[in-house]
Amino acid sequence: MTDTQVLITALTVFVLAIFIGYEVITKVPPTLHTPLMSGSNAISGIVIVGALLVAGQAEGITGQILGAIAVGLAMINVVGGFMVTDRMLKMFKRSGDK
Amino acid sequence: MDTTALFSIDATNVGYIIAAILFIVGLKRLGSPATARSGNRLSALAMLVAVLVTVLGNDLMSWEWIIGGLIVGSIIGAFSAKKIAMTNMPQLVAVFNGFGGAASAVVAAAELIRLIDDGGGIAENISITIMASVIVGGVTLTGSFVAYGKLQGIISTRPLLLPIRNVINVALLIGMIASTVWLVIDPSLTPFLVAAGIALALGILVVIPIGGADMPVVIALLNSYSGIAGAATGFVLGNNVLIIAGSLVGASGLILTRIMTKAMNRSLANVMLGGFGVEDGTAAGGEEETRPIRSIQPDDAAMMLAYATSVIFVPGYGLAVAQAQHQVRELADLLKDKGISVRYAIHPVAGRMPGHMNVLLAEANVPYDELKDLDEINGEFSRTDVAVVIGANDVTNPSARTDTTSPIYGMPILNVDQAQAVIMMKRGMSAGFAGVQNELFFLDKTMMLFGDAKDSVEKITSEIKDL
């Protein structure tokens, strides 16, 4: 594939994902907007995938260190984001659930 | 990265598709509090799948560094998730946004170094996406930390307006475009570092002029940026799961930004230009208020509540500042035991981030089905005996509906003034953030109960018990 084709494919995925995101997230009720934000913090930790790739494929020490820093930063988001979201969602109870 | 990676059908890409589906289903389950927790777990599972697929499907070297990063990151993440107080959630989200942006920028840097070392030249679109990644990531990093500083009170929450800030911002934007062109022509580290420096400076400059009360909008927007930075990194690496997950977060942040600006009656441009509320003090103190108000004591309030059939609590951030959530819930339980209908009216800007008040009340064991948003509750006030406003102000001001000269005209408000009677708990007569006097205070049906909210609510509860 040419570079242009790759770019177009990536753009297609990007645009479609934005639309899906819009449709799905407008249905999240206001009461869950804070967990939504912390949960999306966790999801933006997906950059861990990129961090692992660059860390694992780096040849020089600079690349390895940068990769490890990126892995660490992304991991804070992943672990912290999912855990704090779970902690919040655990508190949401219906009347009579107690 | 191999440019054909996008289209090759192999176990790795199938794994990424599964992860993407799990992320979307996970977010969909956030549509209701009943399914939200399982949704969050599905998203976590999606992340695990994406990580495992990446580790197993690629020939990764230098494990000691990776494992070090994984361990340190996990410990910091877990520790902050466990320790953070719910009132400080906006700060945590701000910091996490910053780390997400930083991770994207660092990945872009590492990838650029690898490509330069390979010596095979860099495709134009890769250069551009590397720059997008570092610029969005860099702005997110410093912008988030300034937002954190303002929320935490380390940096002055007053809007700080530099005299020639627009000139500086335009110069920085031009610098970004120039350094991107530079990197395309000459693939080296220098233009990248220039762009990184500009992005870091811009992040500070765009958030510093924004007032403390506008931080909910800012963190929602930076939330979106952290996702977009991730998606940009996906373009750099030709990785679909990064693009998809990043876009989902980007869309989420944008939607929340729009909801918040609408609820504050502002445009995004107006928030970003900053300076709102600079004249707070003068606007509020300019004219002496002479109109009469009715002031009551906790025992009067107890009477009103005990003989009501329906009550709506209207909490604002003042409630959280007074740490009165548990006391309010106790009072509500007592009223419910007497057969009184109790609900909570939550304005979108009641807390310091979208949905913040709901979390604070959930923490105090208030059932979520009693928490009603603006659209659900506004028709109900006219059928309600007593509305109890605790630590909220501007969002209850009826002049937002009628007074075209008011700065809050057009802002969606809770129709508290339509209740049969209103108890307004407040420390004093000061105006709200918008600097305008609340017309609600001067209605015949409004009773002002001055004092600390926690203290007042406790007194009301014990009075009702003694009745």
C-alpha cells in the first residue's frame, strides 16, 4: 500500500470511531459523567500499546528510556483510571439496594 | 512501523479489533448506573487484550525497561486511585489527562528517534502525525498541570491576563506550523524539540487566563485532547486500536465540553479567551442591597420540612465545601421515614466537573434514582412543597429567564422559584460567581437560613426528631 492509502484508511477509521463515540457517549446520563471522564482517562491509556512498541523496538538507550517513561505514564492512566472509576461506580446504588 | 500493518490480517490485528469492540461495548454499558460497573470492567478487559496482543505479537526487546515502567506506573496509578478524596476527583482527572498527553508525546519522540536512526528517511504523513502527536500531547501536559494547580489552589484561580497574549499565541501557532514544515524537509530532532517547547508553552498560556470556576470546561476539553493525542500516535504507528480508543475519548471529552459550556451559558471561545468574572468584586459590591429578606432559624425550617409532602434538595458546590453530604442524606432519610417524597435536583455545573455532585452524593449513600437532572426535575418544582437550596446560587437565579440585561440571561436554571416555599441555606448574602444578586432571595416564599450548611442541616435533623 502507498503512504496515501494507509493515511486514508487511518482517517476512515478515525472518522468512523468519532461518530461511534458520539452516538454511544451522548447516551451516558449526566449522573455518570464523572466516571465517564475517569474511565476515558483509563481508555486514553491505550497509548500503552504505542509505548510498548517503541520501548520494545528501540535500539539505542535513549529510545529505551523514552519508551519506558511512556509505558509508565500510560500505565498510571490505565491502572489509576480503571480503579478509580470502579471505586466510584461501586458507590452508585438504587433505593433499597442498601 | 511497517506501512502495510494497517491492512494485514493476522492474530495481532484480530486481537486489536476485539479490543476495539470491547471498548465500545464497555462505553455503551456506561449508559445506565446498573450496568456501568460491568462496562468499566469490559473496558479494562479490552485494555488487557490490547496489551497482551501487543506483547505476544511483536518481537519486543529490552524487557527490563518495559517492566520497570509497568511496575512504577501501576503503583502510582493504584495508589492515587485508592487515596484520592472524591471532592478532589477533578484534580485527579486533570493530572491523568496530563500524563496521557505526555505519554503520546514521548512515544512520538521515541518513534522519531528510531526512524532517524534507521536512516531510511521519513514519509511526509509520518512526520506530520509525529508533530500532531507531540503538539497535542504537549499542550495537554502543561495545560492539565495548570488546571490542576488552579483546582488545588496552588496557582491563583483568578484569570491571569497577559497584555499581549494574543500576539504570543499567534506567534506560537506560526512556530508550530513552521517547525512541522521544517521536520518534513529535514527529518532531525531539532524541529521536533522546537515544536515540543512551543506546545508546552502554549499549554500554560491557554489555561492560565481561564478563571477557576471555568475549570470544569477546561478539564473536559483536555480530556478530549488526551484522546486525540492518542489517536495521533495511532496515525504515527499505523495502529487502529490506538486510533479507535483515542477517538472515543476525544468524542467523549468534546461532548462533555459542550454540555458544560451550554450549562454555563457560555461559548467555548468565550471560556478559552478567559477573563470571565475578573470584575467579580466590583459588580457585587457596587450597589448596596436594601430589599427585605426573610431569615429563619433551623427550628422553623424543621417545621416546614416535617409538614411537607414533597421536598427537593438543590445541592451546589458549597455543600461539598461544607462536607455536609452525609448530614443531608440523614435528613433525607428521616423525611422519607415520615412518608415525605425526597429528590435531589442536580444542575450540570453543581460540582467542579461534569457529574461531580452525583458522585459526592453517591458517596454519602444517596440512591442514584433520587438524583434528577435539570430536564427531569424542572417540571416538578411547581408540585413541590419545599425546595432546599444548599450552597448553590447562580443556577437558581430566576433572572436568568427574564432579565435580558443580566450576565446569566439564558443560562439554564433550576426552577426553584416555582416551589411552594424555598429554604435557602447560605453563609451570607454574597452574590454568586457571576457577580449578580440572586432574585430568588427576595421572593416572599424564600426563607434564608444563614450559617454553615453542615451545622444547619444537623440542627434541622435533630429538631425534626424532637417533634
